[in-house]
Amino acid sequence: MLRVALRPRFLGLLALMIVATIVCGLLAGWQWDRAHRALTDKADGPQQIGDIREVVGVGDAVTNEIVGDIVTADGRFAAGEQVLVPGRQIEGEDAVIVVTAFLVELEDGTEARLPVARGWLPAEDVTGEDGALDPSLAPAAPEGEVHLSGRLEASESASGGVADGVAREIATPLLVNEWGSPMYAGYLSLDEAEAPLSALPAAESQFSRGLDWQNIGYSFQWVAFGVFFLYLWWRSVRTAYRDELDDRREEVERLLAEASGDGPRPGPSAGPDQNSGAAAADRAAADQADGEDPAAGLAPSGIAPSSRPAPQQNPDKDV
């Protein structure tokens, strides 16, 4: 099989597979570095990373490299665009989060919406007399231009909808349908909340907890791809080698079959005349070997003299 592997065609294929393996190794290292850097940054605590317009684009995902870090935003709250998010347990209480749309002016002059979790309230503070949540009981957002600072968090998974100003999750796919676009993919959780609101604790979403392992998994996948390319080359060489062995085996079997069918074959049986002629020739050869002339004693006609009757003389006739 080594002779097959050293053929120019397979050497060229091997070079191509080695290049692909090296590329996969570089991508695996890049994913591993991303996971390691994210873990290191989280171990050091939240980082100040600047204005949100310089950190993440509108609609771009909030990755594990920046989730939980501190960003700032300048703009104004959108009047009438506010929802309550119930079903949270904070400090042992049944809490409701107040989320309001914040308008950030972009470089092209358009305004993008940034969901802002302004804080939380006990559920009883925003519950009406009928026992249902009443968004009108939540404190209104400040008016005019404001400067915000808080943790940039990833959007939560959407499993419900928005009804009567109440949402099940802080999910931008739901809020963009309620408030309009363009909208940032994450949300801002304020460091400090205005009374009667209380600041939210750091979010621990499935996204932020699982993405590090996702990057690590990607790195192992790239390693597997590199190994697969080398295996593909070996499998190609092995297949070509086995095909050649099968061809040789079939050729040998064909030659053996032809050789077994080329033995001496019996000729046609001799007729009676041929047998008698052969016997006469054998007798003549034997007589010649004994020194006798096979034609001696024969008349010119080929008949022996003794076989012809002798002429009779008439004694009474005068000569």
C-alpha cells in the first residue's frame, strides 16, 4: 500500500488534506482562545467597555465576550413603550421587572431602541384590585435626555408574547414586534435604580452560562474535522490498493482457467484401411530389418511365382 500512497496523485491529495487540517487547527485554536478569554474576563468581573454604539451594532448578538460588561448610553425614554415582566424571585420576593424602551441616536440620524430594565418591584405593588398586573401602577420613566450606565445582557429566550403591557421574558424578538425597529439584540440592566424601583442582580441566563462551553465544543469540532481530512486520504489510498489487488486476483484466476483448458486432445479414430496400411508398413519395416527384400520372389505383377500354375508340356506334339 505504501507504493500506492507514494504515487503523485495521492501525494498531491495528501498535501491538500494537510493544508485543510492546518486550517482546522487554526480555527480550533481561535475558538479555544475566545472561550479562554471570555472565562478570564468574567473571572476579573465586569469591565467598562464604553458607549453601546461602539460596542455592539444594532441587531448584533451580545456574545459571551461582552455579556455582563458595563456600557453607557445617551438618549431618551420612549413615552408609552413600557412592559412588566413578572414571575421572578428576587431577594425572596415575588418580583416584577419594569422594562422601558430607550431611544439611542445613531450616526446616520436614525434612532434605535434599547430595552432598559430600570429595576424591579414587589408584585403586590403593581397588582390591581382585580388581582391582575396593572402596568399603569409602575413608575413612569424620566423625561428628556438622560445618561445611562449598566450591564449589557443577552436577550432571553422568547416563549410567550406581550399582552396588555405584560411580557413573560425580556426578549427582544417579542419587544421589537411590540415597539418597532430598529432594536438592539440585548438589553441594558441599570446599575442604579430610582425609587421605588430596586436595581436588578446580575443576569444568569442560559446564554451567558452556556456559550463558553459552546466555543470549547466548536474547537473540538474543528479538531475532528482536521482528523477526518487525513482519514479521508488514507481511505482513498486503501480503496485504490484493494481495487488493484482485486484486479490482479481476477487476472490470475483467468490465466489459470485458460491454462487448465489447453491439454492434449485425442485425435479421430483410424478407419479399417488406415489400420491395414499401417500394419503392412510395420511388416515391411520388420522384413527390411531382417535383411530380406520385401519384393524378392515376386513377379513383375507383384504376385508370387508359386501362386501361378506351371505350364504343361504335351509329349505327343513334335517340336
